[in-house]
Amino acid sequence: MPWSRIISGIIAIALALVATLLGGWYFTIVIAVSIFLGQLEYFNLVQARGIVPAAKTTLFVSQALLIICTMDGSLADAVLPLGGTFICFYLLFQPKMATIADISASIMGLFYVAYLSSYWVRLRGIGSAAVSNIPLQGYWPNSWTEILDPKNLFALPPGFTLTILAFLCIWAADIGAYVVGKFFGKTRLSDISPKKTVEGAAFGIAASVAVAIAGAYYLQLPKFLFTGAALGLLIGIASLLGDLTESMLKRDAGVKDSGQLIPGHGGILDRTDSYIFTAPLVYYFVTLLLPLIK
């Protein structure tokens, strides 16, 4: 593995951890930048197929979505239909008549890259208002023992611990699938991504389940074996589907990577594809299923 890939990966993980700890608008800004750059890459893929989406309008609506998510997550779901209507309205009055593909690609850019990813902001925001202690609705521990000492675990923002658990499951799934697939994989998983194997995918999902069960026990979630297994299975499968979906987009556009922004990794979408479908599943698992189990 090249050093550029290792170093850029360490920097990305460190940035993600600090932003997640801070929460509030700090976390929103990092997600907003990631979505903005990811949408630019997505629209480049779309335009490579001769499609002309409403790129600027979609970018604007997406950033408005994240602002609303941070201010009041309950209003965020209204942005998708309103934003879609606004995008269609914009395309109707272009000098050149828009096609079905133009409209579909624009709405997909809003839904796939922005709306689904916005659930990370909602997840991190769970219970954060009560413990916010720095400007911009952020949080910073009074001492690092507040983070490292298990006794202080439940004094941390719930959104922080749940988001970190989701990240750890995704990382376990990605690393497990990569290592096992590279050294032991023999059965091709899909023609969409020839390097992925059934063995790697199965081990990646199993690694996600193992991490989730450990996290559920550590966080004292109700019925931690069932809760952890279900959450890990959801994250492992969603992570894999996100990766395959982005591979399908790249394959259709005829490119190897979505961009060249991150040395050794490719583009933003190449690094965040595993997170896109995961965010809403984790959020609704936490907000809808966990209360029923309790």
C-alpha cells in the first residue's frame, strides 16, 4: 500500500474524529464541504455521459438542506420534495429543453449525495444540545479523561458515541473486506466491481457485526447481542451496497476513480461511498427501533 494512501487516510480519519467530537456547526461544515466536493464529482460523471443536470441549483439546495438539518432536523425531510420541485422548475426554463436524463440526474444528485448523507448531521445531533459547551452548538471535553474513562461515557453526547460506533463498523467492514478479499478472495462478487469477492464481502459484514456487538455492550444498549448484531449487519450491507453503487456510476461513466482529490484514494466519492446509505439506516435504527426494544 503506497505511503500517500496511508498518510491521506490517517489525516482523513483524524479530521473525521475531531469534527465528530466537536459536533454542531463544526461537524456540519465538514459534511457540507464533503457533500459539495462529492456532488462536483458526481456531476462530472453525469456530464461524461452527455447529460446536462442543474448542477448549481442542486448544489445550492443541498447546502440549504444541511443548514436546516443543523437548525431543526424535523424540517429536513421537507427540503427533498421542495428542492426537487425547485430543480425541475429551474430546468423547465432553460434555453435548451431539458431531457428526462437531465431531470433524473439532478434529483439523484440531491438525493444520493446530499439527502442521504445529511443523516450524519441528524445522527450526530441526537442529544447534543444538552451538553453543548462551546460556540456554534459545539462540544469539547473539559479533560481527555472525559473521553477515555469509561465511567464518563454517558456524559458524552449520545450522537457522538453513536456516530463513532457507526464509523468504526464501516471501517471494520472496509478493512476486513479489503484484507480478506486481497489475500483469500476467489469468488467474484459482481461484475460491477471485479476486485470485490464474496469472501471479502462476507468477512467485512462479519467484522462490522463484531464491532457493533462490542459497541452495543460498551454503550449498554438494550439486548446488546441482538441490537449489535442487527446494527452491524445493517451497516455492513449498506456499506457494501454504497461501494457497489458508486462503482456502477464510475463504470457507466468510463472512469476508474470519481476524482483525484485525495492522494492514493481517488476522489471524495471513492472514500465516502460506504457512508452514504449507512447514515439513514443508523439514524432510524437508533430513533425508531431502539425505543421499541427498550
